[in-house]
Amino acid sequence: MLKIRISGATYELKDYLEHMKKDKIYQIISKSRPLKNKGTNRIFRVFTDVDKKTKIVARESKTVE
């Protein structure tokens, strides 16, 4: 699992999150709400946990058994 911090304007963060929803290899497991950066009202940050979809499917099938 990767822990990723992304920074940018709110529209850039929204574009990134939309792109990750459509990604065929990686999937966002969890994300934080947009947090303000000190000293600016235009730049925000979001923390995400990202993992490969194949690992997620494998984990889910093990818990079902």
C-alpha cells in the first residue's frame, strides 16, 4: 500500500481523484478531506492510501472463505 500526499488547487485535487477512480491498476482505499496549507488559501492537500486492485481482490476473496 502507498500513502500519498497530494497538494494543489481544489480543481487539481478533484481531477486527480477522478482519474484514480478510473485507473485500471490502482485504487484509492481511503482519502482525507482537503486540508488548508499554512500561508495560502489557494493550495490544499489531501492524503490518500492507494493499493493495487489485484491485491484488494485477493484480500477480499481470502476473507470470504
